[in-house]
Amino acid sequence: MTVLFSAAYALPGGDYPLKNARILHSSNWLAGTYTASTTGSGYFADAPKTSLTYERWAPTTIPAQSTITLAGATAVTCAAVAGHTLAGSTVALQYWTGAAWANIVAGKLITDNSPIMWIFPARTATIFRLNISASPGLPEIAVFKIGNPLQMPVSIFGGHGPIEYGRKTALRSNRSDTGEYLGRTKQRMALATDFAWQHLPRAWVTTNWKALQQAIEAEPFFIAWRPYDSQSVGYCQTDEVPPVQNMGVRDFMSASLSVRGLADYG
């Protein structure tokens, strides 16, 4: 699980603290045209455009780039990747200034294949890309999104289990007639956790929650539950629209979200 910040990142005025969750979903990530420096046989340059993970992009050579071109110059504060095999690779997030490529977040060594979220001050541009400058192999990427995440107005801590520890694994064990262990098959695996927020201002819920509900109905989403001091990032789905309810305390509401996360990294 990886959260990466731009160098000397300072929280912009008006943003909620980084101990509050950031959620990048289909209502706040940006559509664009996806291209790549090279694409291997059986892979697709525009595979990262969708939210699905069964089709992927992989280059034929390193360095390699996956590029998003927007319809016009747009301010962006977040990017995220899931369904990848970038462990051991050095990856930079960049934008086109009109004259040259510039780093938003300079090259970082990616240590595992869990979802990644980059957080940075707003960069206004039309073209953004991932630049893989070094890699032990030819990595794959299934999902690559940029946009402006939902910022939760309150934080959570007590009672929450970080998603990377919520392994839900279905196993089939084999034993002989005499009780000897003969092996075990991992049939499927996912990550699971619950999020619960208290004291959400009603005005914030009215402005933001319906868009989140509709996005979650349609697509998976990224969530970093406490980006300031946790590297936990999930690429998640839920089969239930997250409910909200009145708390009976002033004008506050509460909300909860039960998710399953992508766990193809071990």
C-alpha cells in the first residue's frame, strides 16, 4: 500500500487535513485518451482507461510511459494506479508544460504491487503520464487514473482495520486417509474492511454523498483512509450503496462503507 507526495508538499488552504480519507472515484477522476510509448503483444495501450483489471498495458522496453491526454487544460491534484506489477520499478508522475516534461512527483522506487496514490498541489495541464525509468522486468498496469479526490471532512481511527490486514482467503486443504497433509490450494482472495464516519456536516453530505454513491454503484474506487501517517491505499468495490443517517446530534450525519479490495499482490 503506497501513498506518495510531491516534494515539500504543503496542504493547500481550504483542504481537509491529511488524516482524513481521500477517495478517488468515477465521478471525480478525469476521462481522457490513453497512449503508451510501446505496447507488448497481448496487451493494450488504453487498458488503464477502464476501471477493470483483467486487461492490462505492458511495454516492450524500459524506459516506458503511459500517457493521459485530457480534452483541455485541467487542474489535477491526485493520481492512482492499481492492478500493476511495478514492484522494483522507479516511477515518476509527470505533466507536459507545453515545452517539456516536468515532474509532479519525482521518480520513486515502488516496493510492492499494491495500489498507489499520488497526492500533490494542483497542476493544470492537458497531458499527464507515468514515466517508468527503471524496472527489473516489463511491468503491467491495469488502471491509471487522475483527478481530484473527495476529501472526507472528518477522520477515523479507532475501530478501523486497515485494508491490507483484512485478508479474506478461501483455501482448500488436502489430507490423506491417514491424516497426512498433502497440500493446500488457494482458491480466491480479497481484502475486506469497513469505514465508518461520524459527525459529517449535513451540508457536506448534501453536496458530496450522492455523487459518491452513484460512482460506487458503477465502478471500483481508490481510498486512502489516512494518507498523512498511513501508506494504506485500497482499490475497492462494494455491493451496497453506502448509507447515511441522522445522528440526532445538532445537524450531523453518520455514514458507513463496507468494501472488498483488490489483492492480486500476494
